[in-house]
Amino acid sequence: MLNIKDNVIEEVSLPRRQFKMLEKELFLYREVSSTNSIAQHMARSGAVEGTIVLSSLQTSGMGRMKRQWACPAGQGILMSIVLRPEIDVQLVPQLTLLCGVVVAETIRQTTGCEAGIKWPNDIVIGGKKVCGILAQSSFTGPAPLHVIMGIGINVNQTYDQLPLDCRKTSTSLKLELGQRFSRLRVLEQFIILWDKNFKSFLKGGHSYLRPKWIANNVTLGREVTINKGNELRQGLAVDISERGGLIVSFADGSTEEFLAEDLSLGKAHYGQKSRIKALKK
Ligand code: BTN
């Protein structure tokens, strides 16, 4: 009987197109279980930094918190990048935040639409999710061996093509702007911006990321409900920490850092505007 690992080994050798774009190795599949699994396997077999795995369709697309990521064939961007960053382990979770910045800027530059980051890993337009990011790291010792950055962008889905249970909370670029977009064009812009930002992040770390993340986020200054274990906590999102956590202040005056929890956004606190402004400096 084949186990999942064997399946991935078989899948990696499925027919695919291999080409170079902007000096990156790209592997384009028609259908795989998950581009993250393929990229993970390629990384273990020595794939070079920046290798990109794309697929028109995923049969078991993975989301955070063991959720699924569903997208009809050819309507979205389903990709995973192999990263081999030589950075302190503390900076690894911030790669997800960096990727959020790059996706938000890519959407703005290719469509003119304002997309914002909902901490930690969603990109939203008008409060609806248009992109999700799933980073998976493999460590040996203190340095990251490799990180797989999985990105799903809803590009040309119609309302009926969104998963039934997400139709109220998700969207696509086409739904927001009333026209189809070239996935290739979006991908190219993403790669250009990723390269530039990734290089700068490797040099500058959190100090590079912070102003960019703050400029692109739609989380700070909002009431948030955080799902921690079985407990729902409500507070105000006030800052991101040095390690990319979300700092939330509570009614009793306490503040807490959250590292990877699920959250929902509530109303904006205009009374806190000056406080948030001060944080942006
Ligand atoms: C989330 O919002 O929960 C993260 C979704 C990440 C989906 C992308 S699609 C390409 C890559 N391959 C996967 O299996 N997942 C990521």
C-alpha cells in the first residue's frame, strides 16, 4: 500500500512543464494533491532557493488549522516557493507577514485594488479573503533548513465557484473588479516584488518588514476576537511585535502577544487612531 510520502514521490514525476521565469525555476503541473507537498519533496531532494511549484488544480489543497483550500481548475494561483533563508529562527514566522505584504502590493499594482493584510496570513479586499498563505518550515538545529511558502490567490472565480461555506467571507479579483485577470501577469509581478522584498528582509529583518506590514495591514486599530483553544477573547489590535506576533490590548488594561491564532475583525476604533498613528512611526 502506498503511504502519503510515496504518493508525493509519484506525483512529483507527473507530467509537468518546467521553465524559467525571472531567473526562477518553475514547475507547472496540471493536477497535484498540494503544491506545498510537491515543493516539500523537491526541497528535500535539493531544489534550489526560489524554486516555484504551480498547479492548475489541487485535489487536497491545505489551509491553516487543518482546513482545506479549494479552487476550481485554472481560476486561481496555487503556488509554493522553496525558500532557504539564512536567518535567525525567530524571523521565520515573519516570512508569512512578508509574503502578505508582497501579495497585497502585487494586487494593488496589477489591479489597482486596495488589498489589506488580516494578521497573520490572510489578504482581504473589503473584508473578504482573496488570498491565504501557508508556510511550512523544516528545521535542523537553530537555522531553518527550508521553508515552503504556499500561496493561494483567488483570481478569476465567479461567486458560484467559491466554496459554498466561504461565499460570504471570500472573494476573487474578478468578483471585486468585474473583469478577468491574467494569472501569469499577477504571478510575474509577485515574483518581481517577492525577490526585492525577500532580499531586503534578509538584510534588514523586522526593521525592514515593520513599516511595510503596517502600511499594508487592516488589523491594527480594529476590535478583534481571538480564538485561543476553546476560549474567545476580545480586545483591540494595537501593534505587531519584534517576532511578528499581534499585540492585543484588553479592557482590563492588560496587553498580550498572540503568535498564530485565528482571529476575526470587528469595528475600527477611531478613538485609538492617534495611538495607532504613533505606532506607525
Ligand atoms: C489559509 O488561508 O488557510 C492558507 C491557504 C493556503 C493555500 C495555498 S494554495 C497553494 C499552496 N498549496 C497548498 O496546499 N496550500 C497552499
